[in-house]
Amino acid sequence: MAQDERDLLDVLKFELEFLEDGGYGSSPHTPRRRQVAFEDSPTCPNFGDPTRPHSCAECLLMRFVPRELRGEISPCRHIPLTDKGETIDYFYRCGTQLELLKLEEALAGWLRKQISRIEEHREAEHSRNNSNGLERLRQQQWLALAENLCSLANLHRERHNYLVAYALYGRALAAAERVVALGDDGRSLIERIRTNQQAVSETLQVGDTSVEQAPSEELQITGR
């Protein structure tokens, strides 16, 4: 099956413009023949070719046709245009001038509704993707901060500055736990921080003689 590479939104917008510009009025080539919505539009895969070489399955509008009617000769005539389920086929079968005017009204309303629905969906999708991207960036930043604080805590631990190291491990743990989707790297980091902090806590409880009082300025440098 050939694929239509056009965008559905572009097709619907063209259809609305074509309709509003009177595109479905009498054709100069066949003045006695009534123009049929969708089928006599340039968006139709078989536009201008009476031999209809292309399958209607190639048309982007096929997705609006009820599944059980997609095998009809002109499936686009069976797209429900109104809440009552009125279709292009229904309006043409009625045949009166009033009904044909109602058809244009219903078709224009349907096109605007579909255009609005797609635009709103794409805007929401765009916002969601941007939000997800920002959230991932924030998570990466928190993990990076946790790694840096953990490394700094390790350095103070090696220098026997256990009070400073304990405080830094606490801040590193708080930063790492702020990440929602940690993944394996995040979970292993949290476990490592907790293990190191517990070791420092036990050293402090034992009362290592090498423990130095933590200068207040060192804690200020690490931030709160």
C-alpha cells in the first residue's frame, strides 16, 4: 500500500480553505455535474482521474471512516460529520438545495473541529515532551550534585574530619533521594552514601581521638 506523506493537519486545513473558497461549486469542465465533497478535492489521491488508479486506503481521511464502511466505493462519503451521524452521503441522498447548504455547514464545522482537536493534541504533546526533558535535566543535576557532595565527604573522611563528612553525606543523600527515576546508578549511589555515612556515624560514636571539630566555615562552603 502506498503511503501518503502529507500531514493530516495540512490536509484538513487545505480542505477547509478549499471549501470556504467555493471549491465545491460547479466545475467549469463539467458544469452540469455536481462537485462531490472530498472526491473532487485536490487532496483526493484520484483527483482528476476518472479511472481511479489509487486505492482509497491511501487517503489520510480514511481514518475517519467507520471501520465497517471502509470497503465502500467512496468511503469518505460515510464520514460522520455531525453529532447525529449525518454524512456526506446522507446530505447528497436528500438532494434538496437546503440539504446541500447544510452539508457545507456541517463539513466546515467538522473540519474546524478536527483541526482544533489535532492542534490541541500536538500542543499538549509538545508541552509534555518539554516538561519531561526539563525533569530529566533536573534529575541529572541532582544526581551530579549528590556525586559531588559524596566525593567531598569522602575527602573529609580521609582527613578524619568526620563531623563535616557526616554532614556532607547527609546532604548528598538528600540530593540523591530527590530524583524520582533514579535507575541503577542512582540506587547504587544512595546505597553507597548510606554505607559511608553509617561508617562515619559509628566512628563518631566510638569516639575516635583523631576526630576534629568541624570549622563552621567548612560547612558554610558546602552550602545548606
